[in-house]
Amino acid sequence: MPLASPLMGGLNKKKKPFLGMAAPLGYVPGLGRGATGFTTRSDIGPARDANDPVDDRHAPPGKRTVGDQMKKNQEEDEEDLNDTNYDEFNGYAGSLFSSGPYEKDDEEADAIYAALDKRMDERRKERRELREKEEIEKYRMERPKIQQQFSDLKRKLAEVTEDEWLSIPEVGDARNKRQRNPRHEKLTPVPDSFFAKHLQTGENHTSVDPLQGVTQRIALQDPQFAGLATPFPGGLNTPYPGGMTPEAGELDMRKIGQARNTLMDMRLSQVSDSVSGQTVVDPKGYLTDLNSMIPTHGGDISDIKKARLLLKSVRETNPHHPPAWIASARLEEVTGKLQVARNLIMKGTEMCPKSEDVWLEAARLQPGDTAKAVVAQAVRHLPQSVRIYIRAAELETDIRAKKRVLRKALENVSKSVRLWKIAVELEEPEDARIMLSRAVECCPTSVELWLALARLETYENARRVLNKARENIPTDRHIWITAAKLEEANGNTQMVEKIIDRAITSLRANGVEINREQWIQDAEECDKAGSVATCQAVIRAVIGIGIEEEDCKHTWMEDADSCVAHGALECARAIYAHALQVFPSKKSVWLRAAYFEKNHGTRESLEALLQRAVAHCPKAEVLWLMGAKSKWLAGDVPAARSILALAFQANPNSEEIWLAAVKLESENNEYERARRLLAKARSSAPTARVFMKSVRLEWVLGNIDAAHELCTEALKHYEDFPKLWMMRGQIEEQSENIDKAREAYNQGLKKCPHSMSLWLLLSRLEERVGQLTRARAILEKARLKNPQTPEIWLESVRLEYRAGLKNISNTLMAKALQECPNSGILWAEAVFLEARPQRKTKSVDALKKCEHDPHVLLAVAKLFWSERKITKAREWFLRTVKIEPDLGDAWAFFYKFELQHGTEEQQQEVKKRCENAEPRHGELWCAESKHVLNWQKNIGEILVLVASKIKNTF
């Protein structure tokens, strides 16, 4: 029994020690291998441990264990009512009653609160949007976009010519050599004999599919046959004649070539047969330019097919709907199928014979003679159609044939004004008059026909025609105005006023509202046509209609300005005349009328108006002075003196009239009379200006001692008048008495510390004698006493620049622009302190800050001038003198520019405009015009003098 011993030994082994023992505390069966327990009624507490995984295998972090979910539920049930979560105004961060039911009254309360919130938001919306807009603008100014930073460079692209653009070198290709030069796929066409040989043998080949090879080769050789590569088995499925059916077992290459030629022939016939019957394609070069067969519709082929199906459905559903036929024809036309389009539209004429649009479309699509036949057929169906008759006349090339068509049309449609007008335009004047006589009988309500007939008739017949027109059309104003123009043209001007008055009365009686603006426009047209009396009569009749009494003056002045802007000067003159009748004592109206006559009238009309003006407004000094100046400029000095004598009687002790009389005598070399007048003025009307003119007269005449005495006497009475101190200092400078000049300026600054000119004169005096440090100190003191004064800052910058200290001048300019950011003279100087490449950017900044400042505009014009951009420079000079015609420097630079780059006519035009503008200000201009040696020079001479001293150093 040797084998039994091992078996018995296995049965008597010792049992496991834990069997039959109690489980340890907290033991859960199966927990170690991932098994979960279950709960029964007898169990207390959760059946799962807090670390047990949940059933959802893809739960997010924080929800993957049972403990996590229990904690989450407990947080949702219990609200956080901690003191740290409480706010005095808003309460607890969460809703205290979020766990309660949401009922209907809660919903209503929420709706009311939402409405209140919306209402409050609307009240603040406009203010909030405005604030947001300002914040955005401020942000854009501080941090502009890249696009705005390069705006000046982009503007310059507009000046690049086409040749310069094409000469720009191409950017290098950054790709590597393999990407730049891809290996093109080489395709070698298989000869036809190969396919024919193997098709006849009927053998199976695993390398090449005969059908697929043929169709692929055809598609590759000619893209137009790409659709022949059909997936159907059995052969080549082609819709063209001569092609093989799917049942055929062989390919006939000869027939495929015939099909190709047939396709080419069809395309050629479609494209070459245009509406005019002439070919638009060269047939010889057609096969070499297959791109010409691409439709010009610009859409996808599938879209064309869809549109075709839709339109076909519309036609079949409602065959009597004309737009469907027209749309179908136009679709085929744009896809190149002109013959199909013609067939469709002709079918449309059969289905819709009473549609005018279908017939017109058919006539448009058909070539010449066919179109005539179509129109003839259309006339039979629609004998009253005006458009068809007009189309028939357009198709005719001979004038007589056109006339014949139109006369036939007028027999059928005699009430058509359009047909009558076209027919009359083709006739000679005599035949046109006869036709118009018939036309007004057929169309008695057409104003155009009546007026055309009146123009062709004689005076007496025209009057009869217009009378008949008024009887037939009593509500049209043009007939009355034409009648007035007719009377004026024949010299019967006394009837013009009566006709216009009758027109207003008659039109009102017939219930027509008198539109003031329309009548003024008619008056402007009469003015441009040369009918002055009619124009003035219309203005007088309607100028006061529909205006309140207190608005009359303002409205009439605006009307006069509008007429001047439109070039209707007689209308403006009539408005001023009427306004002066209504307001004879208004100085402003007389002044406006006087300036109008000065700019647009003659000297005689101006003097006549001023004579009437001073009779009505004798206290208006400016009107007296304008009259005297007009006489003086005409060379009539005695008449000017008499006018000023009358002005003295009306305005005794008037400073302006005294000084005008002095100027008249001094300009005409009557110096003794001028001295006597000034002496009288000083005794009867002593003013600072009278003393200043007295000093200046003695100064320019060379009587320095007399000028000095008069200046000393004047300063006793008017020590706070800065010009007297300036003249005293300049007289001393002229006499080389530097210390006395310095003393005069210093005394003047004590009395007049806010006079910029005194500070500048003292600074320049010190600079001229070499005392730069003292000049700087003076200007600094001036800046302290007169902060934010651009003139002082500008002089400080220029002082450093003249001394050669460009860095200091740039620093000072930066400070000046910080203190005076909207000063035009500082920005203009800053542009030319920059280096040439930065000047354009600086000028753009200057224009942003001072868009309408004449000094900045002048600086931009000089900038373009320095860059030799002649046209742009001229535009900016014109803009400058238009904005500020009183700036003499602008005129001087403009004249200098024209001397270098303009013609003789342009130079004279600038000079004439400058003389009319009479500028008085400008740094360079005043330096010459107020110089004692130039006191008798006129505006034109000063302009030439200033321009000659300008150097192109910018």
C-alpha cells in the first residue's frame, strides 16, 4: 500500500485558523476585491462605506465616491447663514427662501421687479452709452490701432501710379525647392490602336480596364468631355448622335471624334448668333480657347439646374404667368443658350399674348429683322401699348421709317404725351409746330406740350396758346411764368408784374398752395435764362408768403445768400431791395446789400445804394466811409471829401470819420491839410488813436522831433495805450538810442504788462545787441505774467533756434504744446522743427488738434510745396485763404508759390483776390505794411514786397 500514504496525509492536514471565528470589527465581506454590500431592514446606517465608488463609472472629480455625493446633498439642503455671508444692504448671498415652492405670486413679483430694473436701466442708458463712447474715444486716442498709425502711409498709396505699382519687385517665395517645383504628373496617352486591338481579341486584362482607360483619356484630353466618364457598365453612354449605346460591345473612335465636332459646332452657333446677328467670337481661334465656352453667369452649374427646374415648374403650374417666361429666357441667355431663350420667350408670347413685357423681351432677344416681325405681331395683339410702339421706332434705323412708325402709333394712341414728344423731336421746327398744335388738342392737360408750342409760335400766337393753356390747366404756375417771360422778351415789361400777381391770385382761387421755395427756384431759373424782370417780379410776389413778421429779416438774408451761392445775383438783388423797403432803418441790411454790390455789382450801383443808405441811416459811420472810399478808389477825391464833410455834419466828433479824412488827405500828398485835420481832431475829439495817427504822420514824414513831442504829450493822457510806448521805443531804435528804447519798453511794460508786442520788442532789442541771456529772462518773465500765451512761447522757441540750440528749442516747443495744446501758430512751427521724414506725421497731429486754424493749413501747404506736390500745395493754399482771408502771410506765401510754379494768369488772380480781401494781419505782412518806408504802398505792392523777402528754407 505504498500509494495510500500520501493521500491519507493530505486528508489529515491542519484546518485554517480563522474558520469558525468571529469577524473583526468593521469587516465588510468582499470589500478587498471591490465587491459592494447591500442593506436590509435590520441594518443600521449606510450599506456602503464613504469611500465606496459610485455606480457612474464616468463621474466627474468630487463626485466619484458615496461620501462625496452625501456631502453635496447635505450642502444643498443646508443654507449658509453664516455672518460672513451677510451683507447689510443685500442680505445673505443666497436666497433665504430658495428651498421653498415657486408660486404664481412669486412669478408676478419677479416680473414687476424686472420691469422696474428695465425702466431704471433705460433712464440711465443714454448717459451710460455717452460715457462709454467717450471712454472708447479716449482709449483710441491713447492707444490707436495699427491701422490708424499707418494711415498717412496708406494715404500716400493713392499717389502711386500704375507703372510704379507694377515696378515693385515681387516678394521672394519662402517655400523650399521641393514645394516650389513640384513634379508634375506625367501622363502619356495610350494610342487608339492599343484599345482597338485588345477589344477585338475580347481577352481579359488585369492591368488596364479598356472602358475606363478610354474615358479617362478623353476626359484628360478635353475637359468638356469629362462628363463622358460614365460609371455604367457595358460601354460609353453619350447623348450625342453617333455615340455608342450601353449595349454596344465596341468603341468607335471615329464616331467619338464626330460627336466632338458636333458639340463644337453647336457651341459656335450658340455664341456667334447674337441679338444683332453678328458673330462675337472668332471661329478659327475658338478650339484653341476652350475657356470662352465657360458660361458668364458666375454661379454654380448645380444652381443653374435648380433654377431651371424651378422655373419649369412655375411655367407648367401657371403657363399664363409672364414673369416666369421672362425669367426662364433670361436664365438661358446668361448661360449662353440664346436659341433656347428665344424659343422659350416665343412660347411665352403664345401663352401670354396680352403681356407687354413678354413681347418687349422677345423683341430684345431676337436679331434685327426678326425683332421687327415680333414687334409687328405684338402691335396686332396690343394696339394701345406705347412701349411697344417706342420699341418699334427704336428698331428702325432710317429717320423716315421712325416717323412713319410714330405717326402710325399716334393714330392708335393719340393721348400719349410720351409718343408726341418723341415724334416732335424728330421733326423740323415748322412741322413740329403743326404737330404740337394737334398734340395740345389730343393732350390738353400736358404743360410741356403747351409750352413747347408757345416757344415755336410768334408773339401774338404764343399769347393765344398760353391763354388756352391757362384755360385747360388752371393749376400750373409754369404757364404763368412763361407768359411773363414772353412779355419781357418782347419789351412789354410793365405787364410782367401784373401777370405774376394774377398768377398768385388765380392759383389760390383754384386751391393751389403757393410753395415759396418752388417759386424762388423758378425765379433763379428765370435769372439764369436772362429774364431779369420776371425774376424780380416773382421774388417780390412770393418773398413774404408763409413767414412770420419777426422772422422776415433773418429768412430774407438767408434767401439772398442762397441765391448768391446758386449764381442767381438778380434774385439776391431783388431780395435785398425788398428787404430795404420793409426795413429802411436797419443798418445791418444796408451793410449786407452794400457788401453784395461791392462783390458782385458795379461801382455805380454801390454808390447809388450807399447814397440811399446814408439818407436812411445817417448815424452809420461805416456806410459814409464805404461811400467815400468808393469815390476815392475811383479817383474822385473832391467827391470823397464832400461825402466826409456830410458825414461830419451827421456825426460830429466821430473818430472814424476824422481818421478817414486824414487818410484821404495823406494818401493824396496833402500833408498840411492832414496835419490841420489831426490838430482839430486832437482838440475836438482827443482819443488815443487820434494821437497815434498824429505821431505816425510826423514819423513817416521824417519829423522825428515833432513825433517825439507828440508821443510824450499823448503818453501823459493815455499811458495805458501800448501802441504809443511801442512807437516811442521804435523811434528811439531808429535813432540808435538803444538805452532810451529799452527804457521806453520797460516803462511801457510797467503800465501795460499784458501787451505781447511790447515783450517781443524788448526781447528782440536785447537779442540784437547780443544779450541772449537777458532776452531769455525777459521772455521767461513774460510767460510768468502771461501764462498760456502762444506768442511768447513761440518767440522763446525761435530765440533758441536762432542761437543754434536746436535741442533746447525742441524741449521748449514740447512744453509750449503742453501748455497751449490748441495753438495753431505753435503747431505750425512744430511741423518745421521736425526732421523731414517726421514732418508729415507732425502735420497730421497738428490737423487733429487745430483742424481749421489758418496757420496750420498754411504749414501743410508749405509742406506739400517743399515736397514738390504742386497740385496739393495749391489746394491747401486756397483752403487757407478761404478760411482766413485777413491773414497776409498766407497771401504772400501763395503769391510766392505761384511765382515759382504758376502761370501769369494764376499770379494775377492771387494778387487780385488779395487786393479785394485787404489783409491786415500776419507776422511777415505787418512787418512790411507798418514799416515807415512803406506807408504809402497799396495792398498789391506790399504783397510783392513780402513775397520777395520769403526764402524757401522750409
